[in-house]
Amino acid sequence: MIDIVIAHPANDVALLRPARSVSARRNGLATALMALACTLFCAPGAWATDAARDELPTLPELSNPYAAQAGEELPTPELTVQSPPAVLGDDLWLIDTRQPTPEHPEPCFKRCVRGTWQQEDVQSFVEASADGLPVCVWIHGYQIPAGAAEAIGLDVYQHLRQLAPPEQKFRFVIWSWPSVKNGPYRIDARRKARRSDIEGYKLARVIRALPPEVPVGLLGFSFGSRLTGATLHFLGGGSIAGLCLGPDSACQPREVRAVLLAGALDNDAFATGKLNGCALGEGVCALVLTDRRDPVLFAYRHLEELSGAVAMGHSGPICVACPDRVSTWDVTSWVRVSHDWRRYIHSERILAPVAAMVLVVGAAPAERGSEELHAAAMLDSAISTQ
């Protein structure tokens, strides 16, 4: 059994204490900018400075006393899977990390069986993966309640399914994590940034338990992109907040394709010695989509005590340790002034190369060379038509 247990610190005062070196006026301006951006665009907030990362605490599970308020809940669209996964040969799972208990600290696993979610466990997930189907994990961003996470995940699945060849089967996983706002943006956004790092550890443990021949695709939006980067970092043998998979994790490379949409993490996160410096290990290939007019990513530099950090989803990655393993695609002309996952997922021009990236791993080993060339050609074509 894989037990994903996170220690709870006795107090979190250091995390919540405001920086005294910043004037009250500038501090208030930064808070106003963050609140405005997050309120208007439902987007992720603050990110840690280098000093804070060195002392990154393991956060306790966060309750959300505001969840019952209508203003806090996002509308959950009525979504159904248009093409039954059982008929197509796909396999849908939902992994929920929102409500761990001391008795059951591991994530909650659910499997879609004949249109309904059936309770499962990690062993069932690993056993199901023995069939060799590629695994594609969707990771949502900030301020997404549990019901909306499921509905959004099914919407993403439907759009990917429409772009995948009918004969291509895959296992689709919705990763639902505690991202609902709980308290002032300036404090809560920093909490969720750290929470996404811890979630990356949990997801990395699940992926490592899969058979090594099973290829994995990761698709994250906003804070979900930060979670994706943390997952790759842990799989590559890295550590965050004292958490790591063990000294042998980097010695077990597997094929992983990652796509970061509107990445809410520092643009130097993939640099050696930085937060996700071990992310681009052997077998890993990443694609970063950028939008230079995204208002939330533009405000990113103001959200952590005016640190000046630039979001990877705004500028693309810099100082990358292995530049041949990451590509950048500027989609500003299509997404424009927005921080909305639908602008990416509902755009066929954007999603087609993305789907080719995260689902190309479904090709048989003998066919992957040609499939990789096809994915690269689609991306080149999309960039040339901008």
C-alpha cells in the first residue's frame, strides 16, 4: 500500500507574518492588485521567494469555512461523458486529496464504472495500469471546489477524446486537490503555492507505483502547472520541504510528457538548484504555453512581497538545466487577456498539439518515433500559423 502522509506543523506563524521591510503603502497596493486579479479572473495567487522556499513548511490540511457561501462556490456545469469510456476502451479515474483523515491519510480513488464513480484504492489503480494503457493526469488550478473539479476534468477529457484517434485508448485521471480559497488572498495564495508543492509529492508517489513501462502525460493549469513541476522534480530525485521519494527515484526513469498551461511558478523553477531543478530528468519532455497578456500572470511579480518573480506562463522558462527537454509555445494571440482554462482546452488550435503531446505516449513502442515526429510537426505548424 502507498500511504501518503504529510506531517502537520505545530504552528504556521512564520508563514503568515508580513514582511516588515516593505512599506505599508506598497504592501497595500500589492494586496489590492492580487485581490483584483484573483477576483476578476479566478486565478492563482502568490508564490514563495527563494528564502521562503529554503524554509518551506509542510502545511496542514486546510478547511474551507466559506464553502457553503454562494459567492465562494463556482458554478458546476452539467457534464456527462458523451462517449462511454467502456465502449471506447478508455478508463476514467478521480483521485481526491481534499479530505484525508488520520485513519485514511492516502488520497481517495474513484473509478468511472457505467457512468458512476465507484470507490477504489491505490492498489486497484496500480493493478488496472498493468494493461499498459498510457496515463493522462489533468490537474486544475486555484479556487476550484470538488464538484467543479470533477466537472472540469470531464470536460477536459471530452475535448482530448475528440482529438484522439478512436483506436487510441488511454487512462484519464482527474487530480482533485484542496485549492478553494480560505482567507485573504495574500495569505491564502502563498498557502496554496506550498500546498501545490506537497500535492506534487503525493502525485509523484502514485506515478512511481505504476509499472515502469506505463507512459504518463501530465496536463496542468496555473497552480496545477506548479504542481506538475513539483511532480517532475520529485520523480527526478529532487526534494521540497524535506520530502523526497528516496535516493533511488532518479534511477527509475520513465516516459513522462508534461504540458504547463498558464504556469503559475517562477520562470527559473527548472534551473539547477531552483525549486524544480530536477524536473527535466531522463525520459521527461515538457511543453510550456505562455500568454504575455494574462493579467494574473502579469501580477505574479507583485503577489509575494513584491519579490519581482516572473511567472513561467508569462515569459517561458529561463536558465533551464536541460533545454533540449523543454519547449515553449507563445499562445498570446489566441488566449489574449485572460486567465481561464477554457481558453486553452476549448481552442482546437491550441489543444491539438497539446493532445498530441500528452496522448502521443499511447502509441506502441515501435511506433513512438513517428508519433513524436507527428506531435513536433503539429506544434511547428501551429506556431507558424500565429
